[in-house]
Amino acid sequence: MKNNHTSLVYIVIVTYNGIRWIKRCMESIKGSEIIIIDNNSTDGTVNFIESNYPYIYLEKQKENLGFGKANNIGISKALELGAEAVFLMNQDVYLNESVIENLFVALKNNPSYGIISPIHLNAKGNELDRDFARYCLANRKIYADSLLNNKKESLYEMPFVNAAAWLVSKECFCKIGGFDPNFFHYGEDENFCQRVAYHGLKIGIHNQNFICHDTPDIKSRPKKLFSSKYYLAYKKFIFVKFANINKAFDVYAFEKEKKNIAKKIIKSFVGLKLKYSLGYFKQLKLLYSLKKEIKKSRELNKKEGKHYISCY
């Protein structure tokens, strides 16, 4: 968008096999400054973008870097090009008119905020996105003001909102950096919000702007035991819990986690379930290795700086 304030805002989208959403997504942000980082899509997403939107900056990766690492590339490029703020947007999100411009004005008028997000609706735009509705419970005033016909605030402070649609200030990135690359997919936005709070910035929901988030409304399936996704999910769980720099590292809880897995190894071995025993042993080894990574992450993220990105 090269009018008003939004010439200072770049949209960053990470795509990965997003052909089912990409046309509607792109049409909703026509005229914007757009940076796309593609995580080695194999479904025609890249060809569609190149054929229909040749003016968009598109960087193709040779492998799936995950959500955080790919976003860090896009964020760095946006800041290099002079962005004062970056709108991080999922490939399955569709914007309503003037959302970015309105959020940018709110961000400039409220410099204590590092992240401002619009209201997240479902794909049809007739209900709140399921996960977003759950996150809003952290500040029930947003519900109370709607139900009781109170005067609505323009910004509602939240401890967390998922990164499907974030407007993030340049100052925020330069103060805390980008996404921690220890997260592949999921958990990186929670970790980022923890760091925003630690460094004295706020996270807010702008009450008068909306996006549609076209995610399937289904219950998440449990990861198959000892699959690669199982270990990735476990790593995410451990990192979110123990890398939170707003809390001291919980030595007791970490030791308890180790003992619980060790018990499962012994129980499986005694029961002659050797496959399970080996699976839990691999999980215990992962936990031991994560302790060192978590310590490094905590030490770095407590310092102000442009960690994981290039900040101009």
C-alpha cells in the first residue's frame, strides 16, 4: 500500500504448500509492499505467485526452514528496505480493508506496544477464530465490554495472541530480535511474546479491525508416539515451558521431567516393550540436549539486541 502511512509497512508471508489459500490471501492485500518467503512448496504455490504477482519480492528456500526461521529472513529484508513496521501474516489469512493502515496508526500512537493484532475471525467472518477466542480469555474485559454494551477500548492488552496477523514495530524487533530458531513450527510466537513482555513492551488487540483466518475447525490429533512430529512437539513443549525468561529456570520441574521419562524407560524394559523403551530413551536424550540449548536461549534473549535478524 503506497498511500498514507502504509508505505512504511511491509507484509511478510511464509508460504508452504498454500495453493488452496494463496489467491484469496493475495487479493486481500493488493497494492501492499509484500515479501514472501517460500519454504520449498511442492504444490504449485510458487508458480502461481510468479505467474500472477511478478512484482512481489519472492525468496525461494531449498528446504522447509520452519515458520520462525523463514519469517526472520522476511523480517530482515523488510527492515533492509526501510520498514517502520512489519505485518506478519499467515498464508491462510485474508485482510479486511484498511486493517494495516489502522493498526499502524495505533502502533504509532501507542509506542509502549510492540505488537498489535486485529480481531481474528473464522474463514466466513461470522464468528471468532476458535483459538483466538481462547486467547482472549486472558483479558475478559474484551468480552464484558461487548456483552454489556460498555464503551469499547480501541486497544486491549493481552499476554499473548498467535502470530497469524501481527503488526510489529521496528523498535520491537531491534530490541528483542526475531523468532528464536530453536522452534520449528508452533511455540515460536509464544516465546516471542514472552520476550516482548520481559523487555517492557506490550501486546494488544485492536478492537475495530478484523481479519479472517481460514484454519480447519477440527480438534488437533495427538502425534504418533515416537514419530518425528512427536519429538518436535515435545521439544516445543519443553522450550515454551523452560525458556520463558520471565520466570527463573525451574530446576525441580526439569528434574521431575527427567525422572518421569526414566520411569517409562524402566517400565517398558521390564514389560519387554523394547521399542517403547528405546523411544523413551531417545526422548530422554533429547531432554538432556535441550537443557544446554535452553540455557543459551535464555541468556541471549534476556539481552536487548537484534538476535536472529538483521535490523537496520
